[in-house]
Amino acid sequence: MTPSRQILILIAIALTAGAGGYLTYRGSAPGSGPAVAAKIPGFVLPDLTGSERDSNEWAGRPRLVNFWATWCPPCRREIPLLIELQNEYGADLAVIGIAIDDMEAVREYAVKSQFNYPVLVGQQNAVELGNQVLADWIGLPFTAFINASGDVVRVHVGELHRDQAETFLTEIL
């Protein structure tokens, strides 16, 4: 490979990484990036047992709704944090996972992950719900922080870290 081709490849990688970082930043900054729903839309999706779960089950409570998939490495990395947040804030906060994935893949992954919060699964239905929460989202994971009134206060695009979660939770608790 010629040095000029190597430089072009490095430039392409740098531009891609920069664009990804910028989109992640814009997705977590209020009032910027893709349109965010004013209210969390109602939904019904199956849980890991196949039981239909209605979003009204969590009405009146602050919620952290995480859209993810088993094939997404950043999604898998943030699950231990979501488990910790459920342990710490479970009395005051509903953590809900929505897997945009195949039910069997999520069930297999759940055995390893030991979820302590409800995980709902959908393919096209979950994609449509994701588009209602965050218009034209382009990647996973993304997490909606919803207050007790059902207002979507913030949507964070990309892997969620503890310091971010703590800051965003102060906005809804």
C-alpha cells in the first residue's frame, strides 16, 4: 500500500470517528440534534417470557428507557451500569431495556447478563418506537430520560457512562 493511500485511509478513519463523536455530543446536548419526542409514546412489547408489557405499567414514575441490541458492543458494555442504576434507584426510577433484536438472541444474552430490570423485545415495532422517541436515530445504544409526567427530558445517544447518568438522573428524579 502506498503512503498516499495510507494517508487517505487515516483521514477517512479520522473523519468517521469525528462525525461519530459529534453526533454523540449533539445527541446528548439539549435542543440539538435529531428531534426528540415531547412525551414518551405509549407502547406494548413482549418481555423475555413473551408476556405483553404495556408502557402504562410505569406511568407516573421517572423512567430510563434504553434502546439496545445484543450485537452492539457499546450496548453490552453499558448493561452493568443499568443494572447498578436499577439497584441504586429502583424505588424511585424504572429502568426499562428495549432490545431491537431477535427474541432468542436476547433470551440467550439475558442468561449471561442477569438483568434486574424489565427487558422488552421487538424488531420493527421497537424500531418504530425508537423513531417516535428520537427521530432518525442512526445507531445504538440510545437512552431516554423521562420524568414522572412522561416528558422526555433528555435523550443520550451512544454508550452511557456513570457520570452522564448521574447528571441526567438529577433532571428527572
